[in-house]
Amino acid sequence: MVIGYNNGAMLHLTLRQLQVFAAVARHLSHSRAAEELYLSQPAVSMQIKQLEQNVGLPLLEQTGKQLHLTEAGREMLHYSLSITQQLTELEEVFSAMKGLERGHLSISVVSTANYFMPQLLAKFIQTHAKIQVSLSVANRDAVIKQLADNVADFAIMGQPPQGADMLAEPFMQNPLVVIAAPAHPLAGARKIQPRQLSNETFLLREQGSGTRGVVERFFTSHKLSLPVHMEMDTNEAIKQAVQAGMGIGIISQHGIELELETKRLVVLDVDHFPIIRHWYIVHRKNKRPSVAAQEFERFLLNAAQGMA
């Protein structure tokens, strides 16, 4: 495949070289790229070496054990992603013209959304068996990066990123509630005031989590400092710690349905709660949605109404 010119000479780059380079650039590791692509590490290294020879510039550099992109490498990554995206779109267009509903759909969700997304995906797959679906679960910052790197077609999150290059559409309410162990002193109280919560130990998600941002803004809006807190990197860890009596937490109600049924957690009656947020489906504005992506978005908007 001829891509362009290099000092008057044509660049003879293959699509496979671009795919291999994009994987190495994403992982910054030859071995992890080889695992993803089901290739041997020498095969990956050979593809990168041939690509660098064709370009006439180093694309990667090694500092100690760490691999880095050069300036030329960053440019190559940008165009590699753009080229592979356009080829994928071309394939989807031809599939649509043939009347085929097939393809691959990559969805990235924040961890709290993982409580309801598998249920929705199962229903989608039942009626769209020819569409291959992959699901990635991560914190908000990682999900946004997957969108920006064109790894994910869609993202599901409670706090969409700012910026003109992303489109976000709300599809379902996401109520945040204050949770405690049933034996907590505030468990039977009514109309608990924000100032009372400032004396409690909070179990919070890490920096970068959407829920963490809501908690910080809640206390700031009431002119209160963030209470004494412990950071945990998963909602499951927060729920377990709250059940053990280590403190209280603020979490999506979608993530505690089982614990409420089994009476392992209670929702505190706090003034100004629940905080009603929304779940959003987010995608890049400059990315043409595939037939599979269009079908999933249509399904999600309809199915979420029933869940709500």
C-alpha cells in the first residue's frame, strides 16, 4: 500500500505495519503488542523495523526499560489510527450496502456502569448475534483515554468529558446515595444535614473517578471541607468497607441493589440526596458510527427506558 512520499520517494507501508505499530504505541511494549495481535515478539519487532526503514526516521526509542514514542512516532500514531478508522468505516459501509448486520463493537464503561451493562449487552447480543462485542471496564480517566485513542467505539459514564471533539447523550438516570452499615448511628436518622456528615469517615474512590468529583463538589457547595477519608480503587471495596463499619460512602444506587435486598447496607436519609446524575453514551464527534454502533445506540436508548 502506497501512503505518500518521503523526500521524493514513495512510502511503501502496509496496513499490517500500521496495525502493529499502533498496538506497540498503545502498550509501549513489544511483548504486550505481540500478545494482543497473536504474533511472536520477533515478528512485531521486524514489522516496526521495516516501518522505520520505510519512513527513514526512528519511531520508538528505548530509555532504560521504558519505550517511548519519538516525535515522528507520535505523528505516525496519529495517521495510523486515522487510516485504520477510515478502512473500518469503509468496510462497515460496504456491509450496510449488502444488507449485512455484522461487525465489531468495542465499548468502554466506568466501573459503576458494569453493574447494569452486562445485562443490556446480553439482550443486545441475543438479537444481534452477528455483531461481536467487547467490553472494557476502567475508571473515568482510562475510559476517556480509550475514546481519545480510538480504542473504543462508545463509552458509558456518568460524567462526560468536556470538549468539542466528544458527543454525549444522556440515556438513563443515575442516582447517587449515601450508604452505611445497618448498625451505623445515623442509620435510623431523618433529614441528616450535610454538616453532620462532615464528622464521619468517608470511603471514597480515587482521584479521577466521576463519583469522587461529585462528593468533592457536594461538600464545597455547602462550604465544608472534605471529611476524613480513605481512598479505594473499586466500588466493591467501598461496599465491603462500609459493611464492615469502617465509614460511610457515596455510590450509585445501581451498584447496591443486592446489598439493599439482603440488608447488608442501608441508604441514609440525607438532605439534598439522592444526587440525580445521568448515564451518558459518549463517542468521538469525528468518528463515523458503524452500522453496529448505530444499532447499539438505538437499542440502548430504548432498553434503558425500560430499566429506568
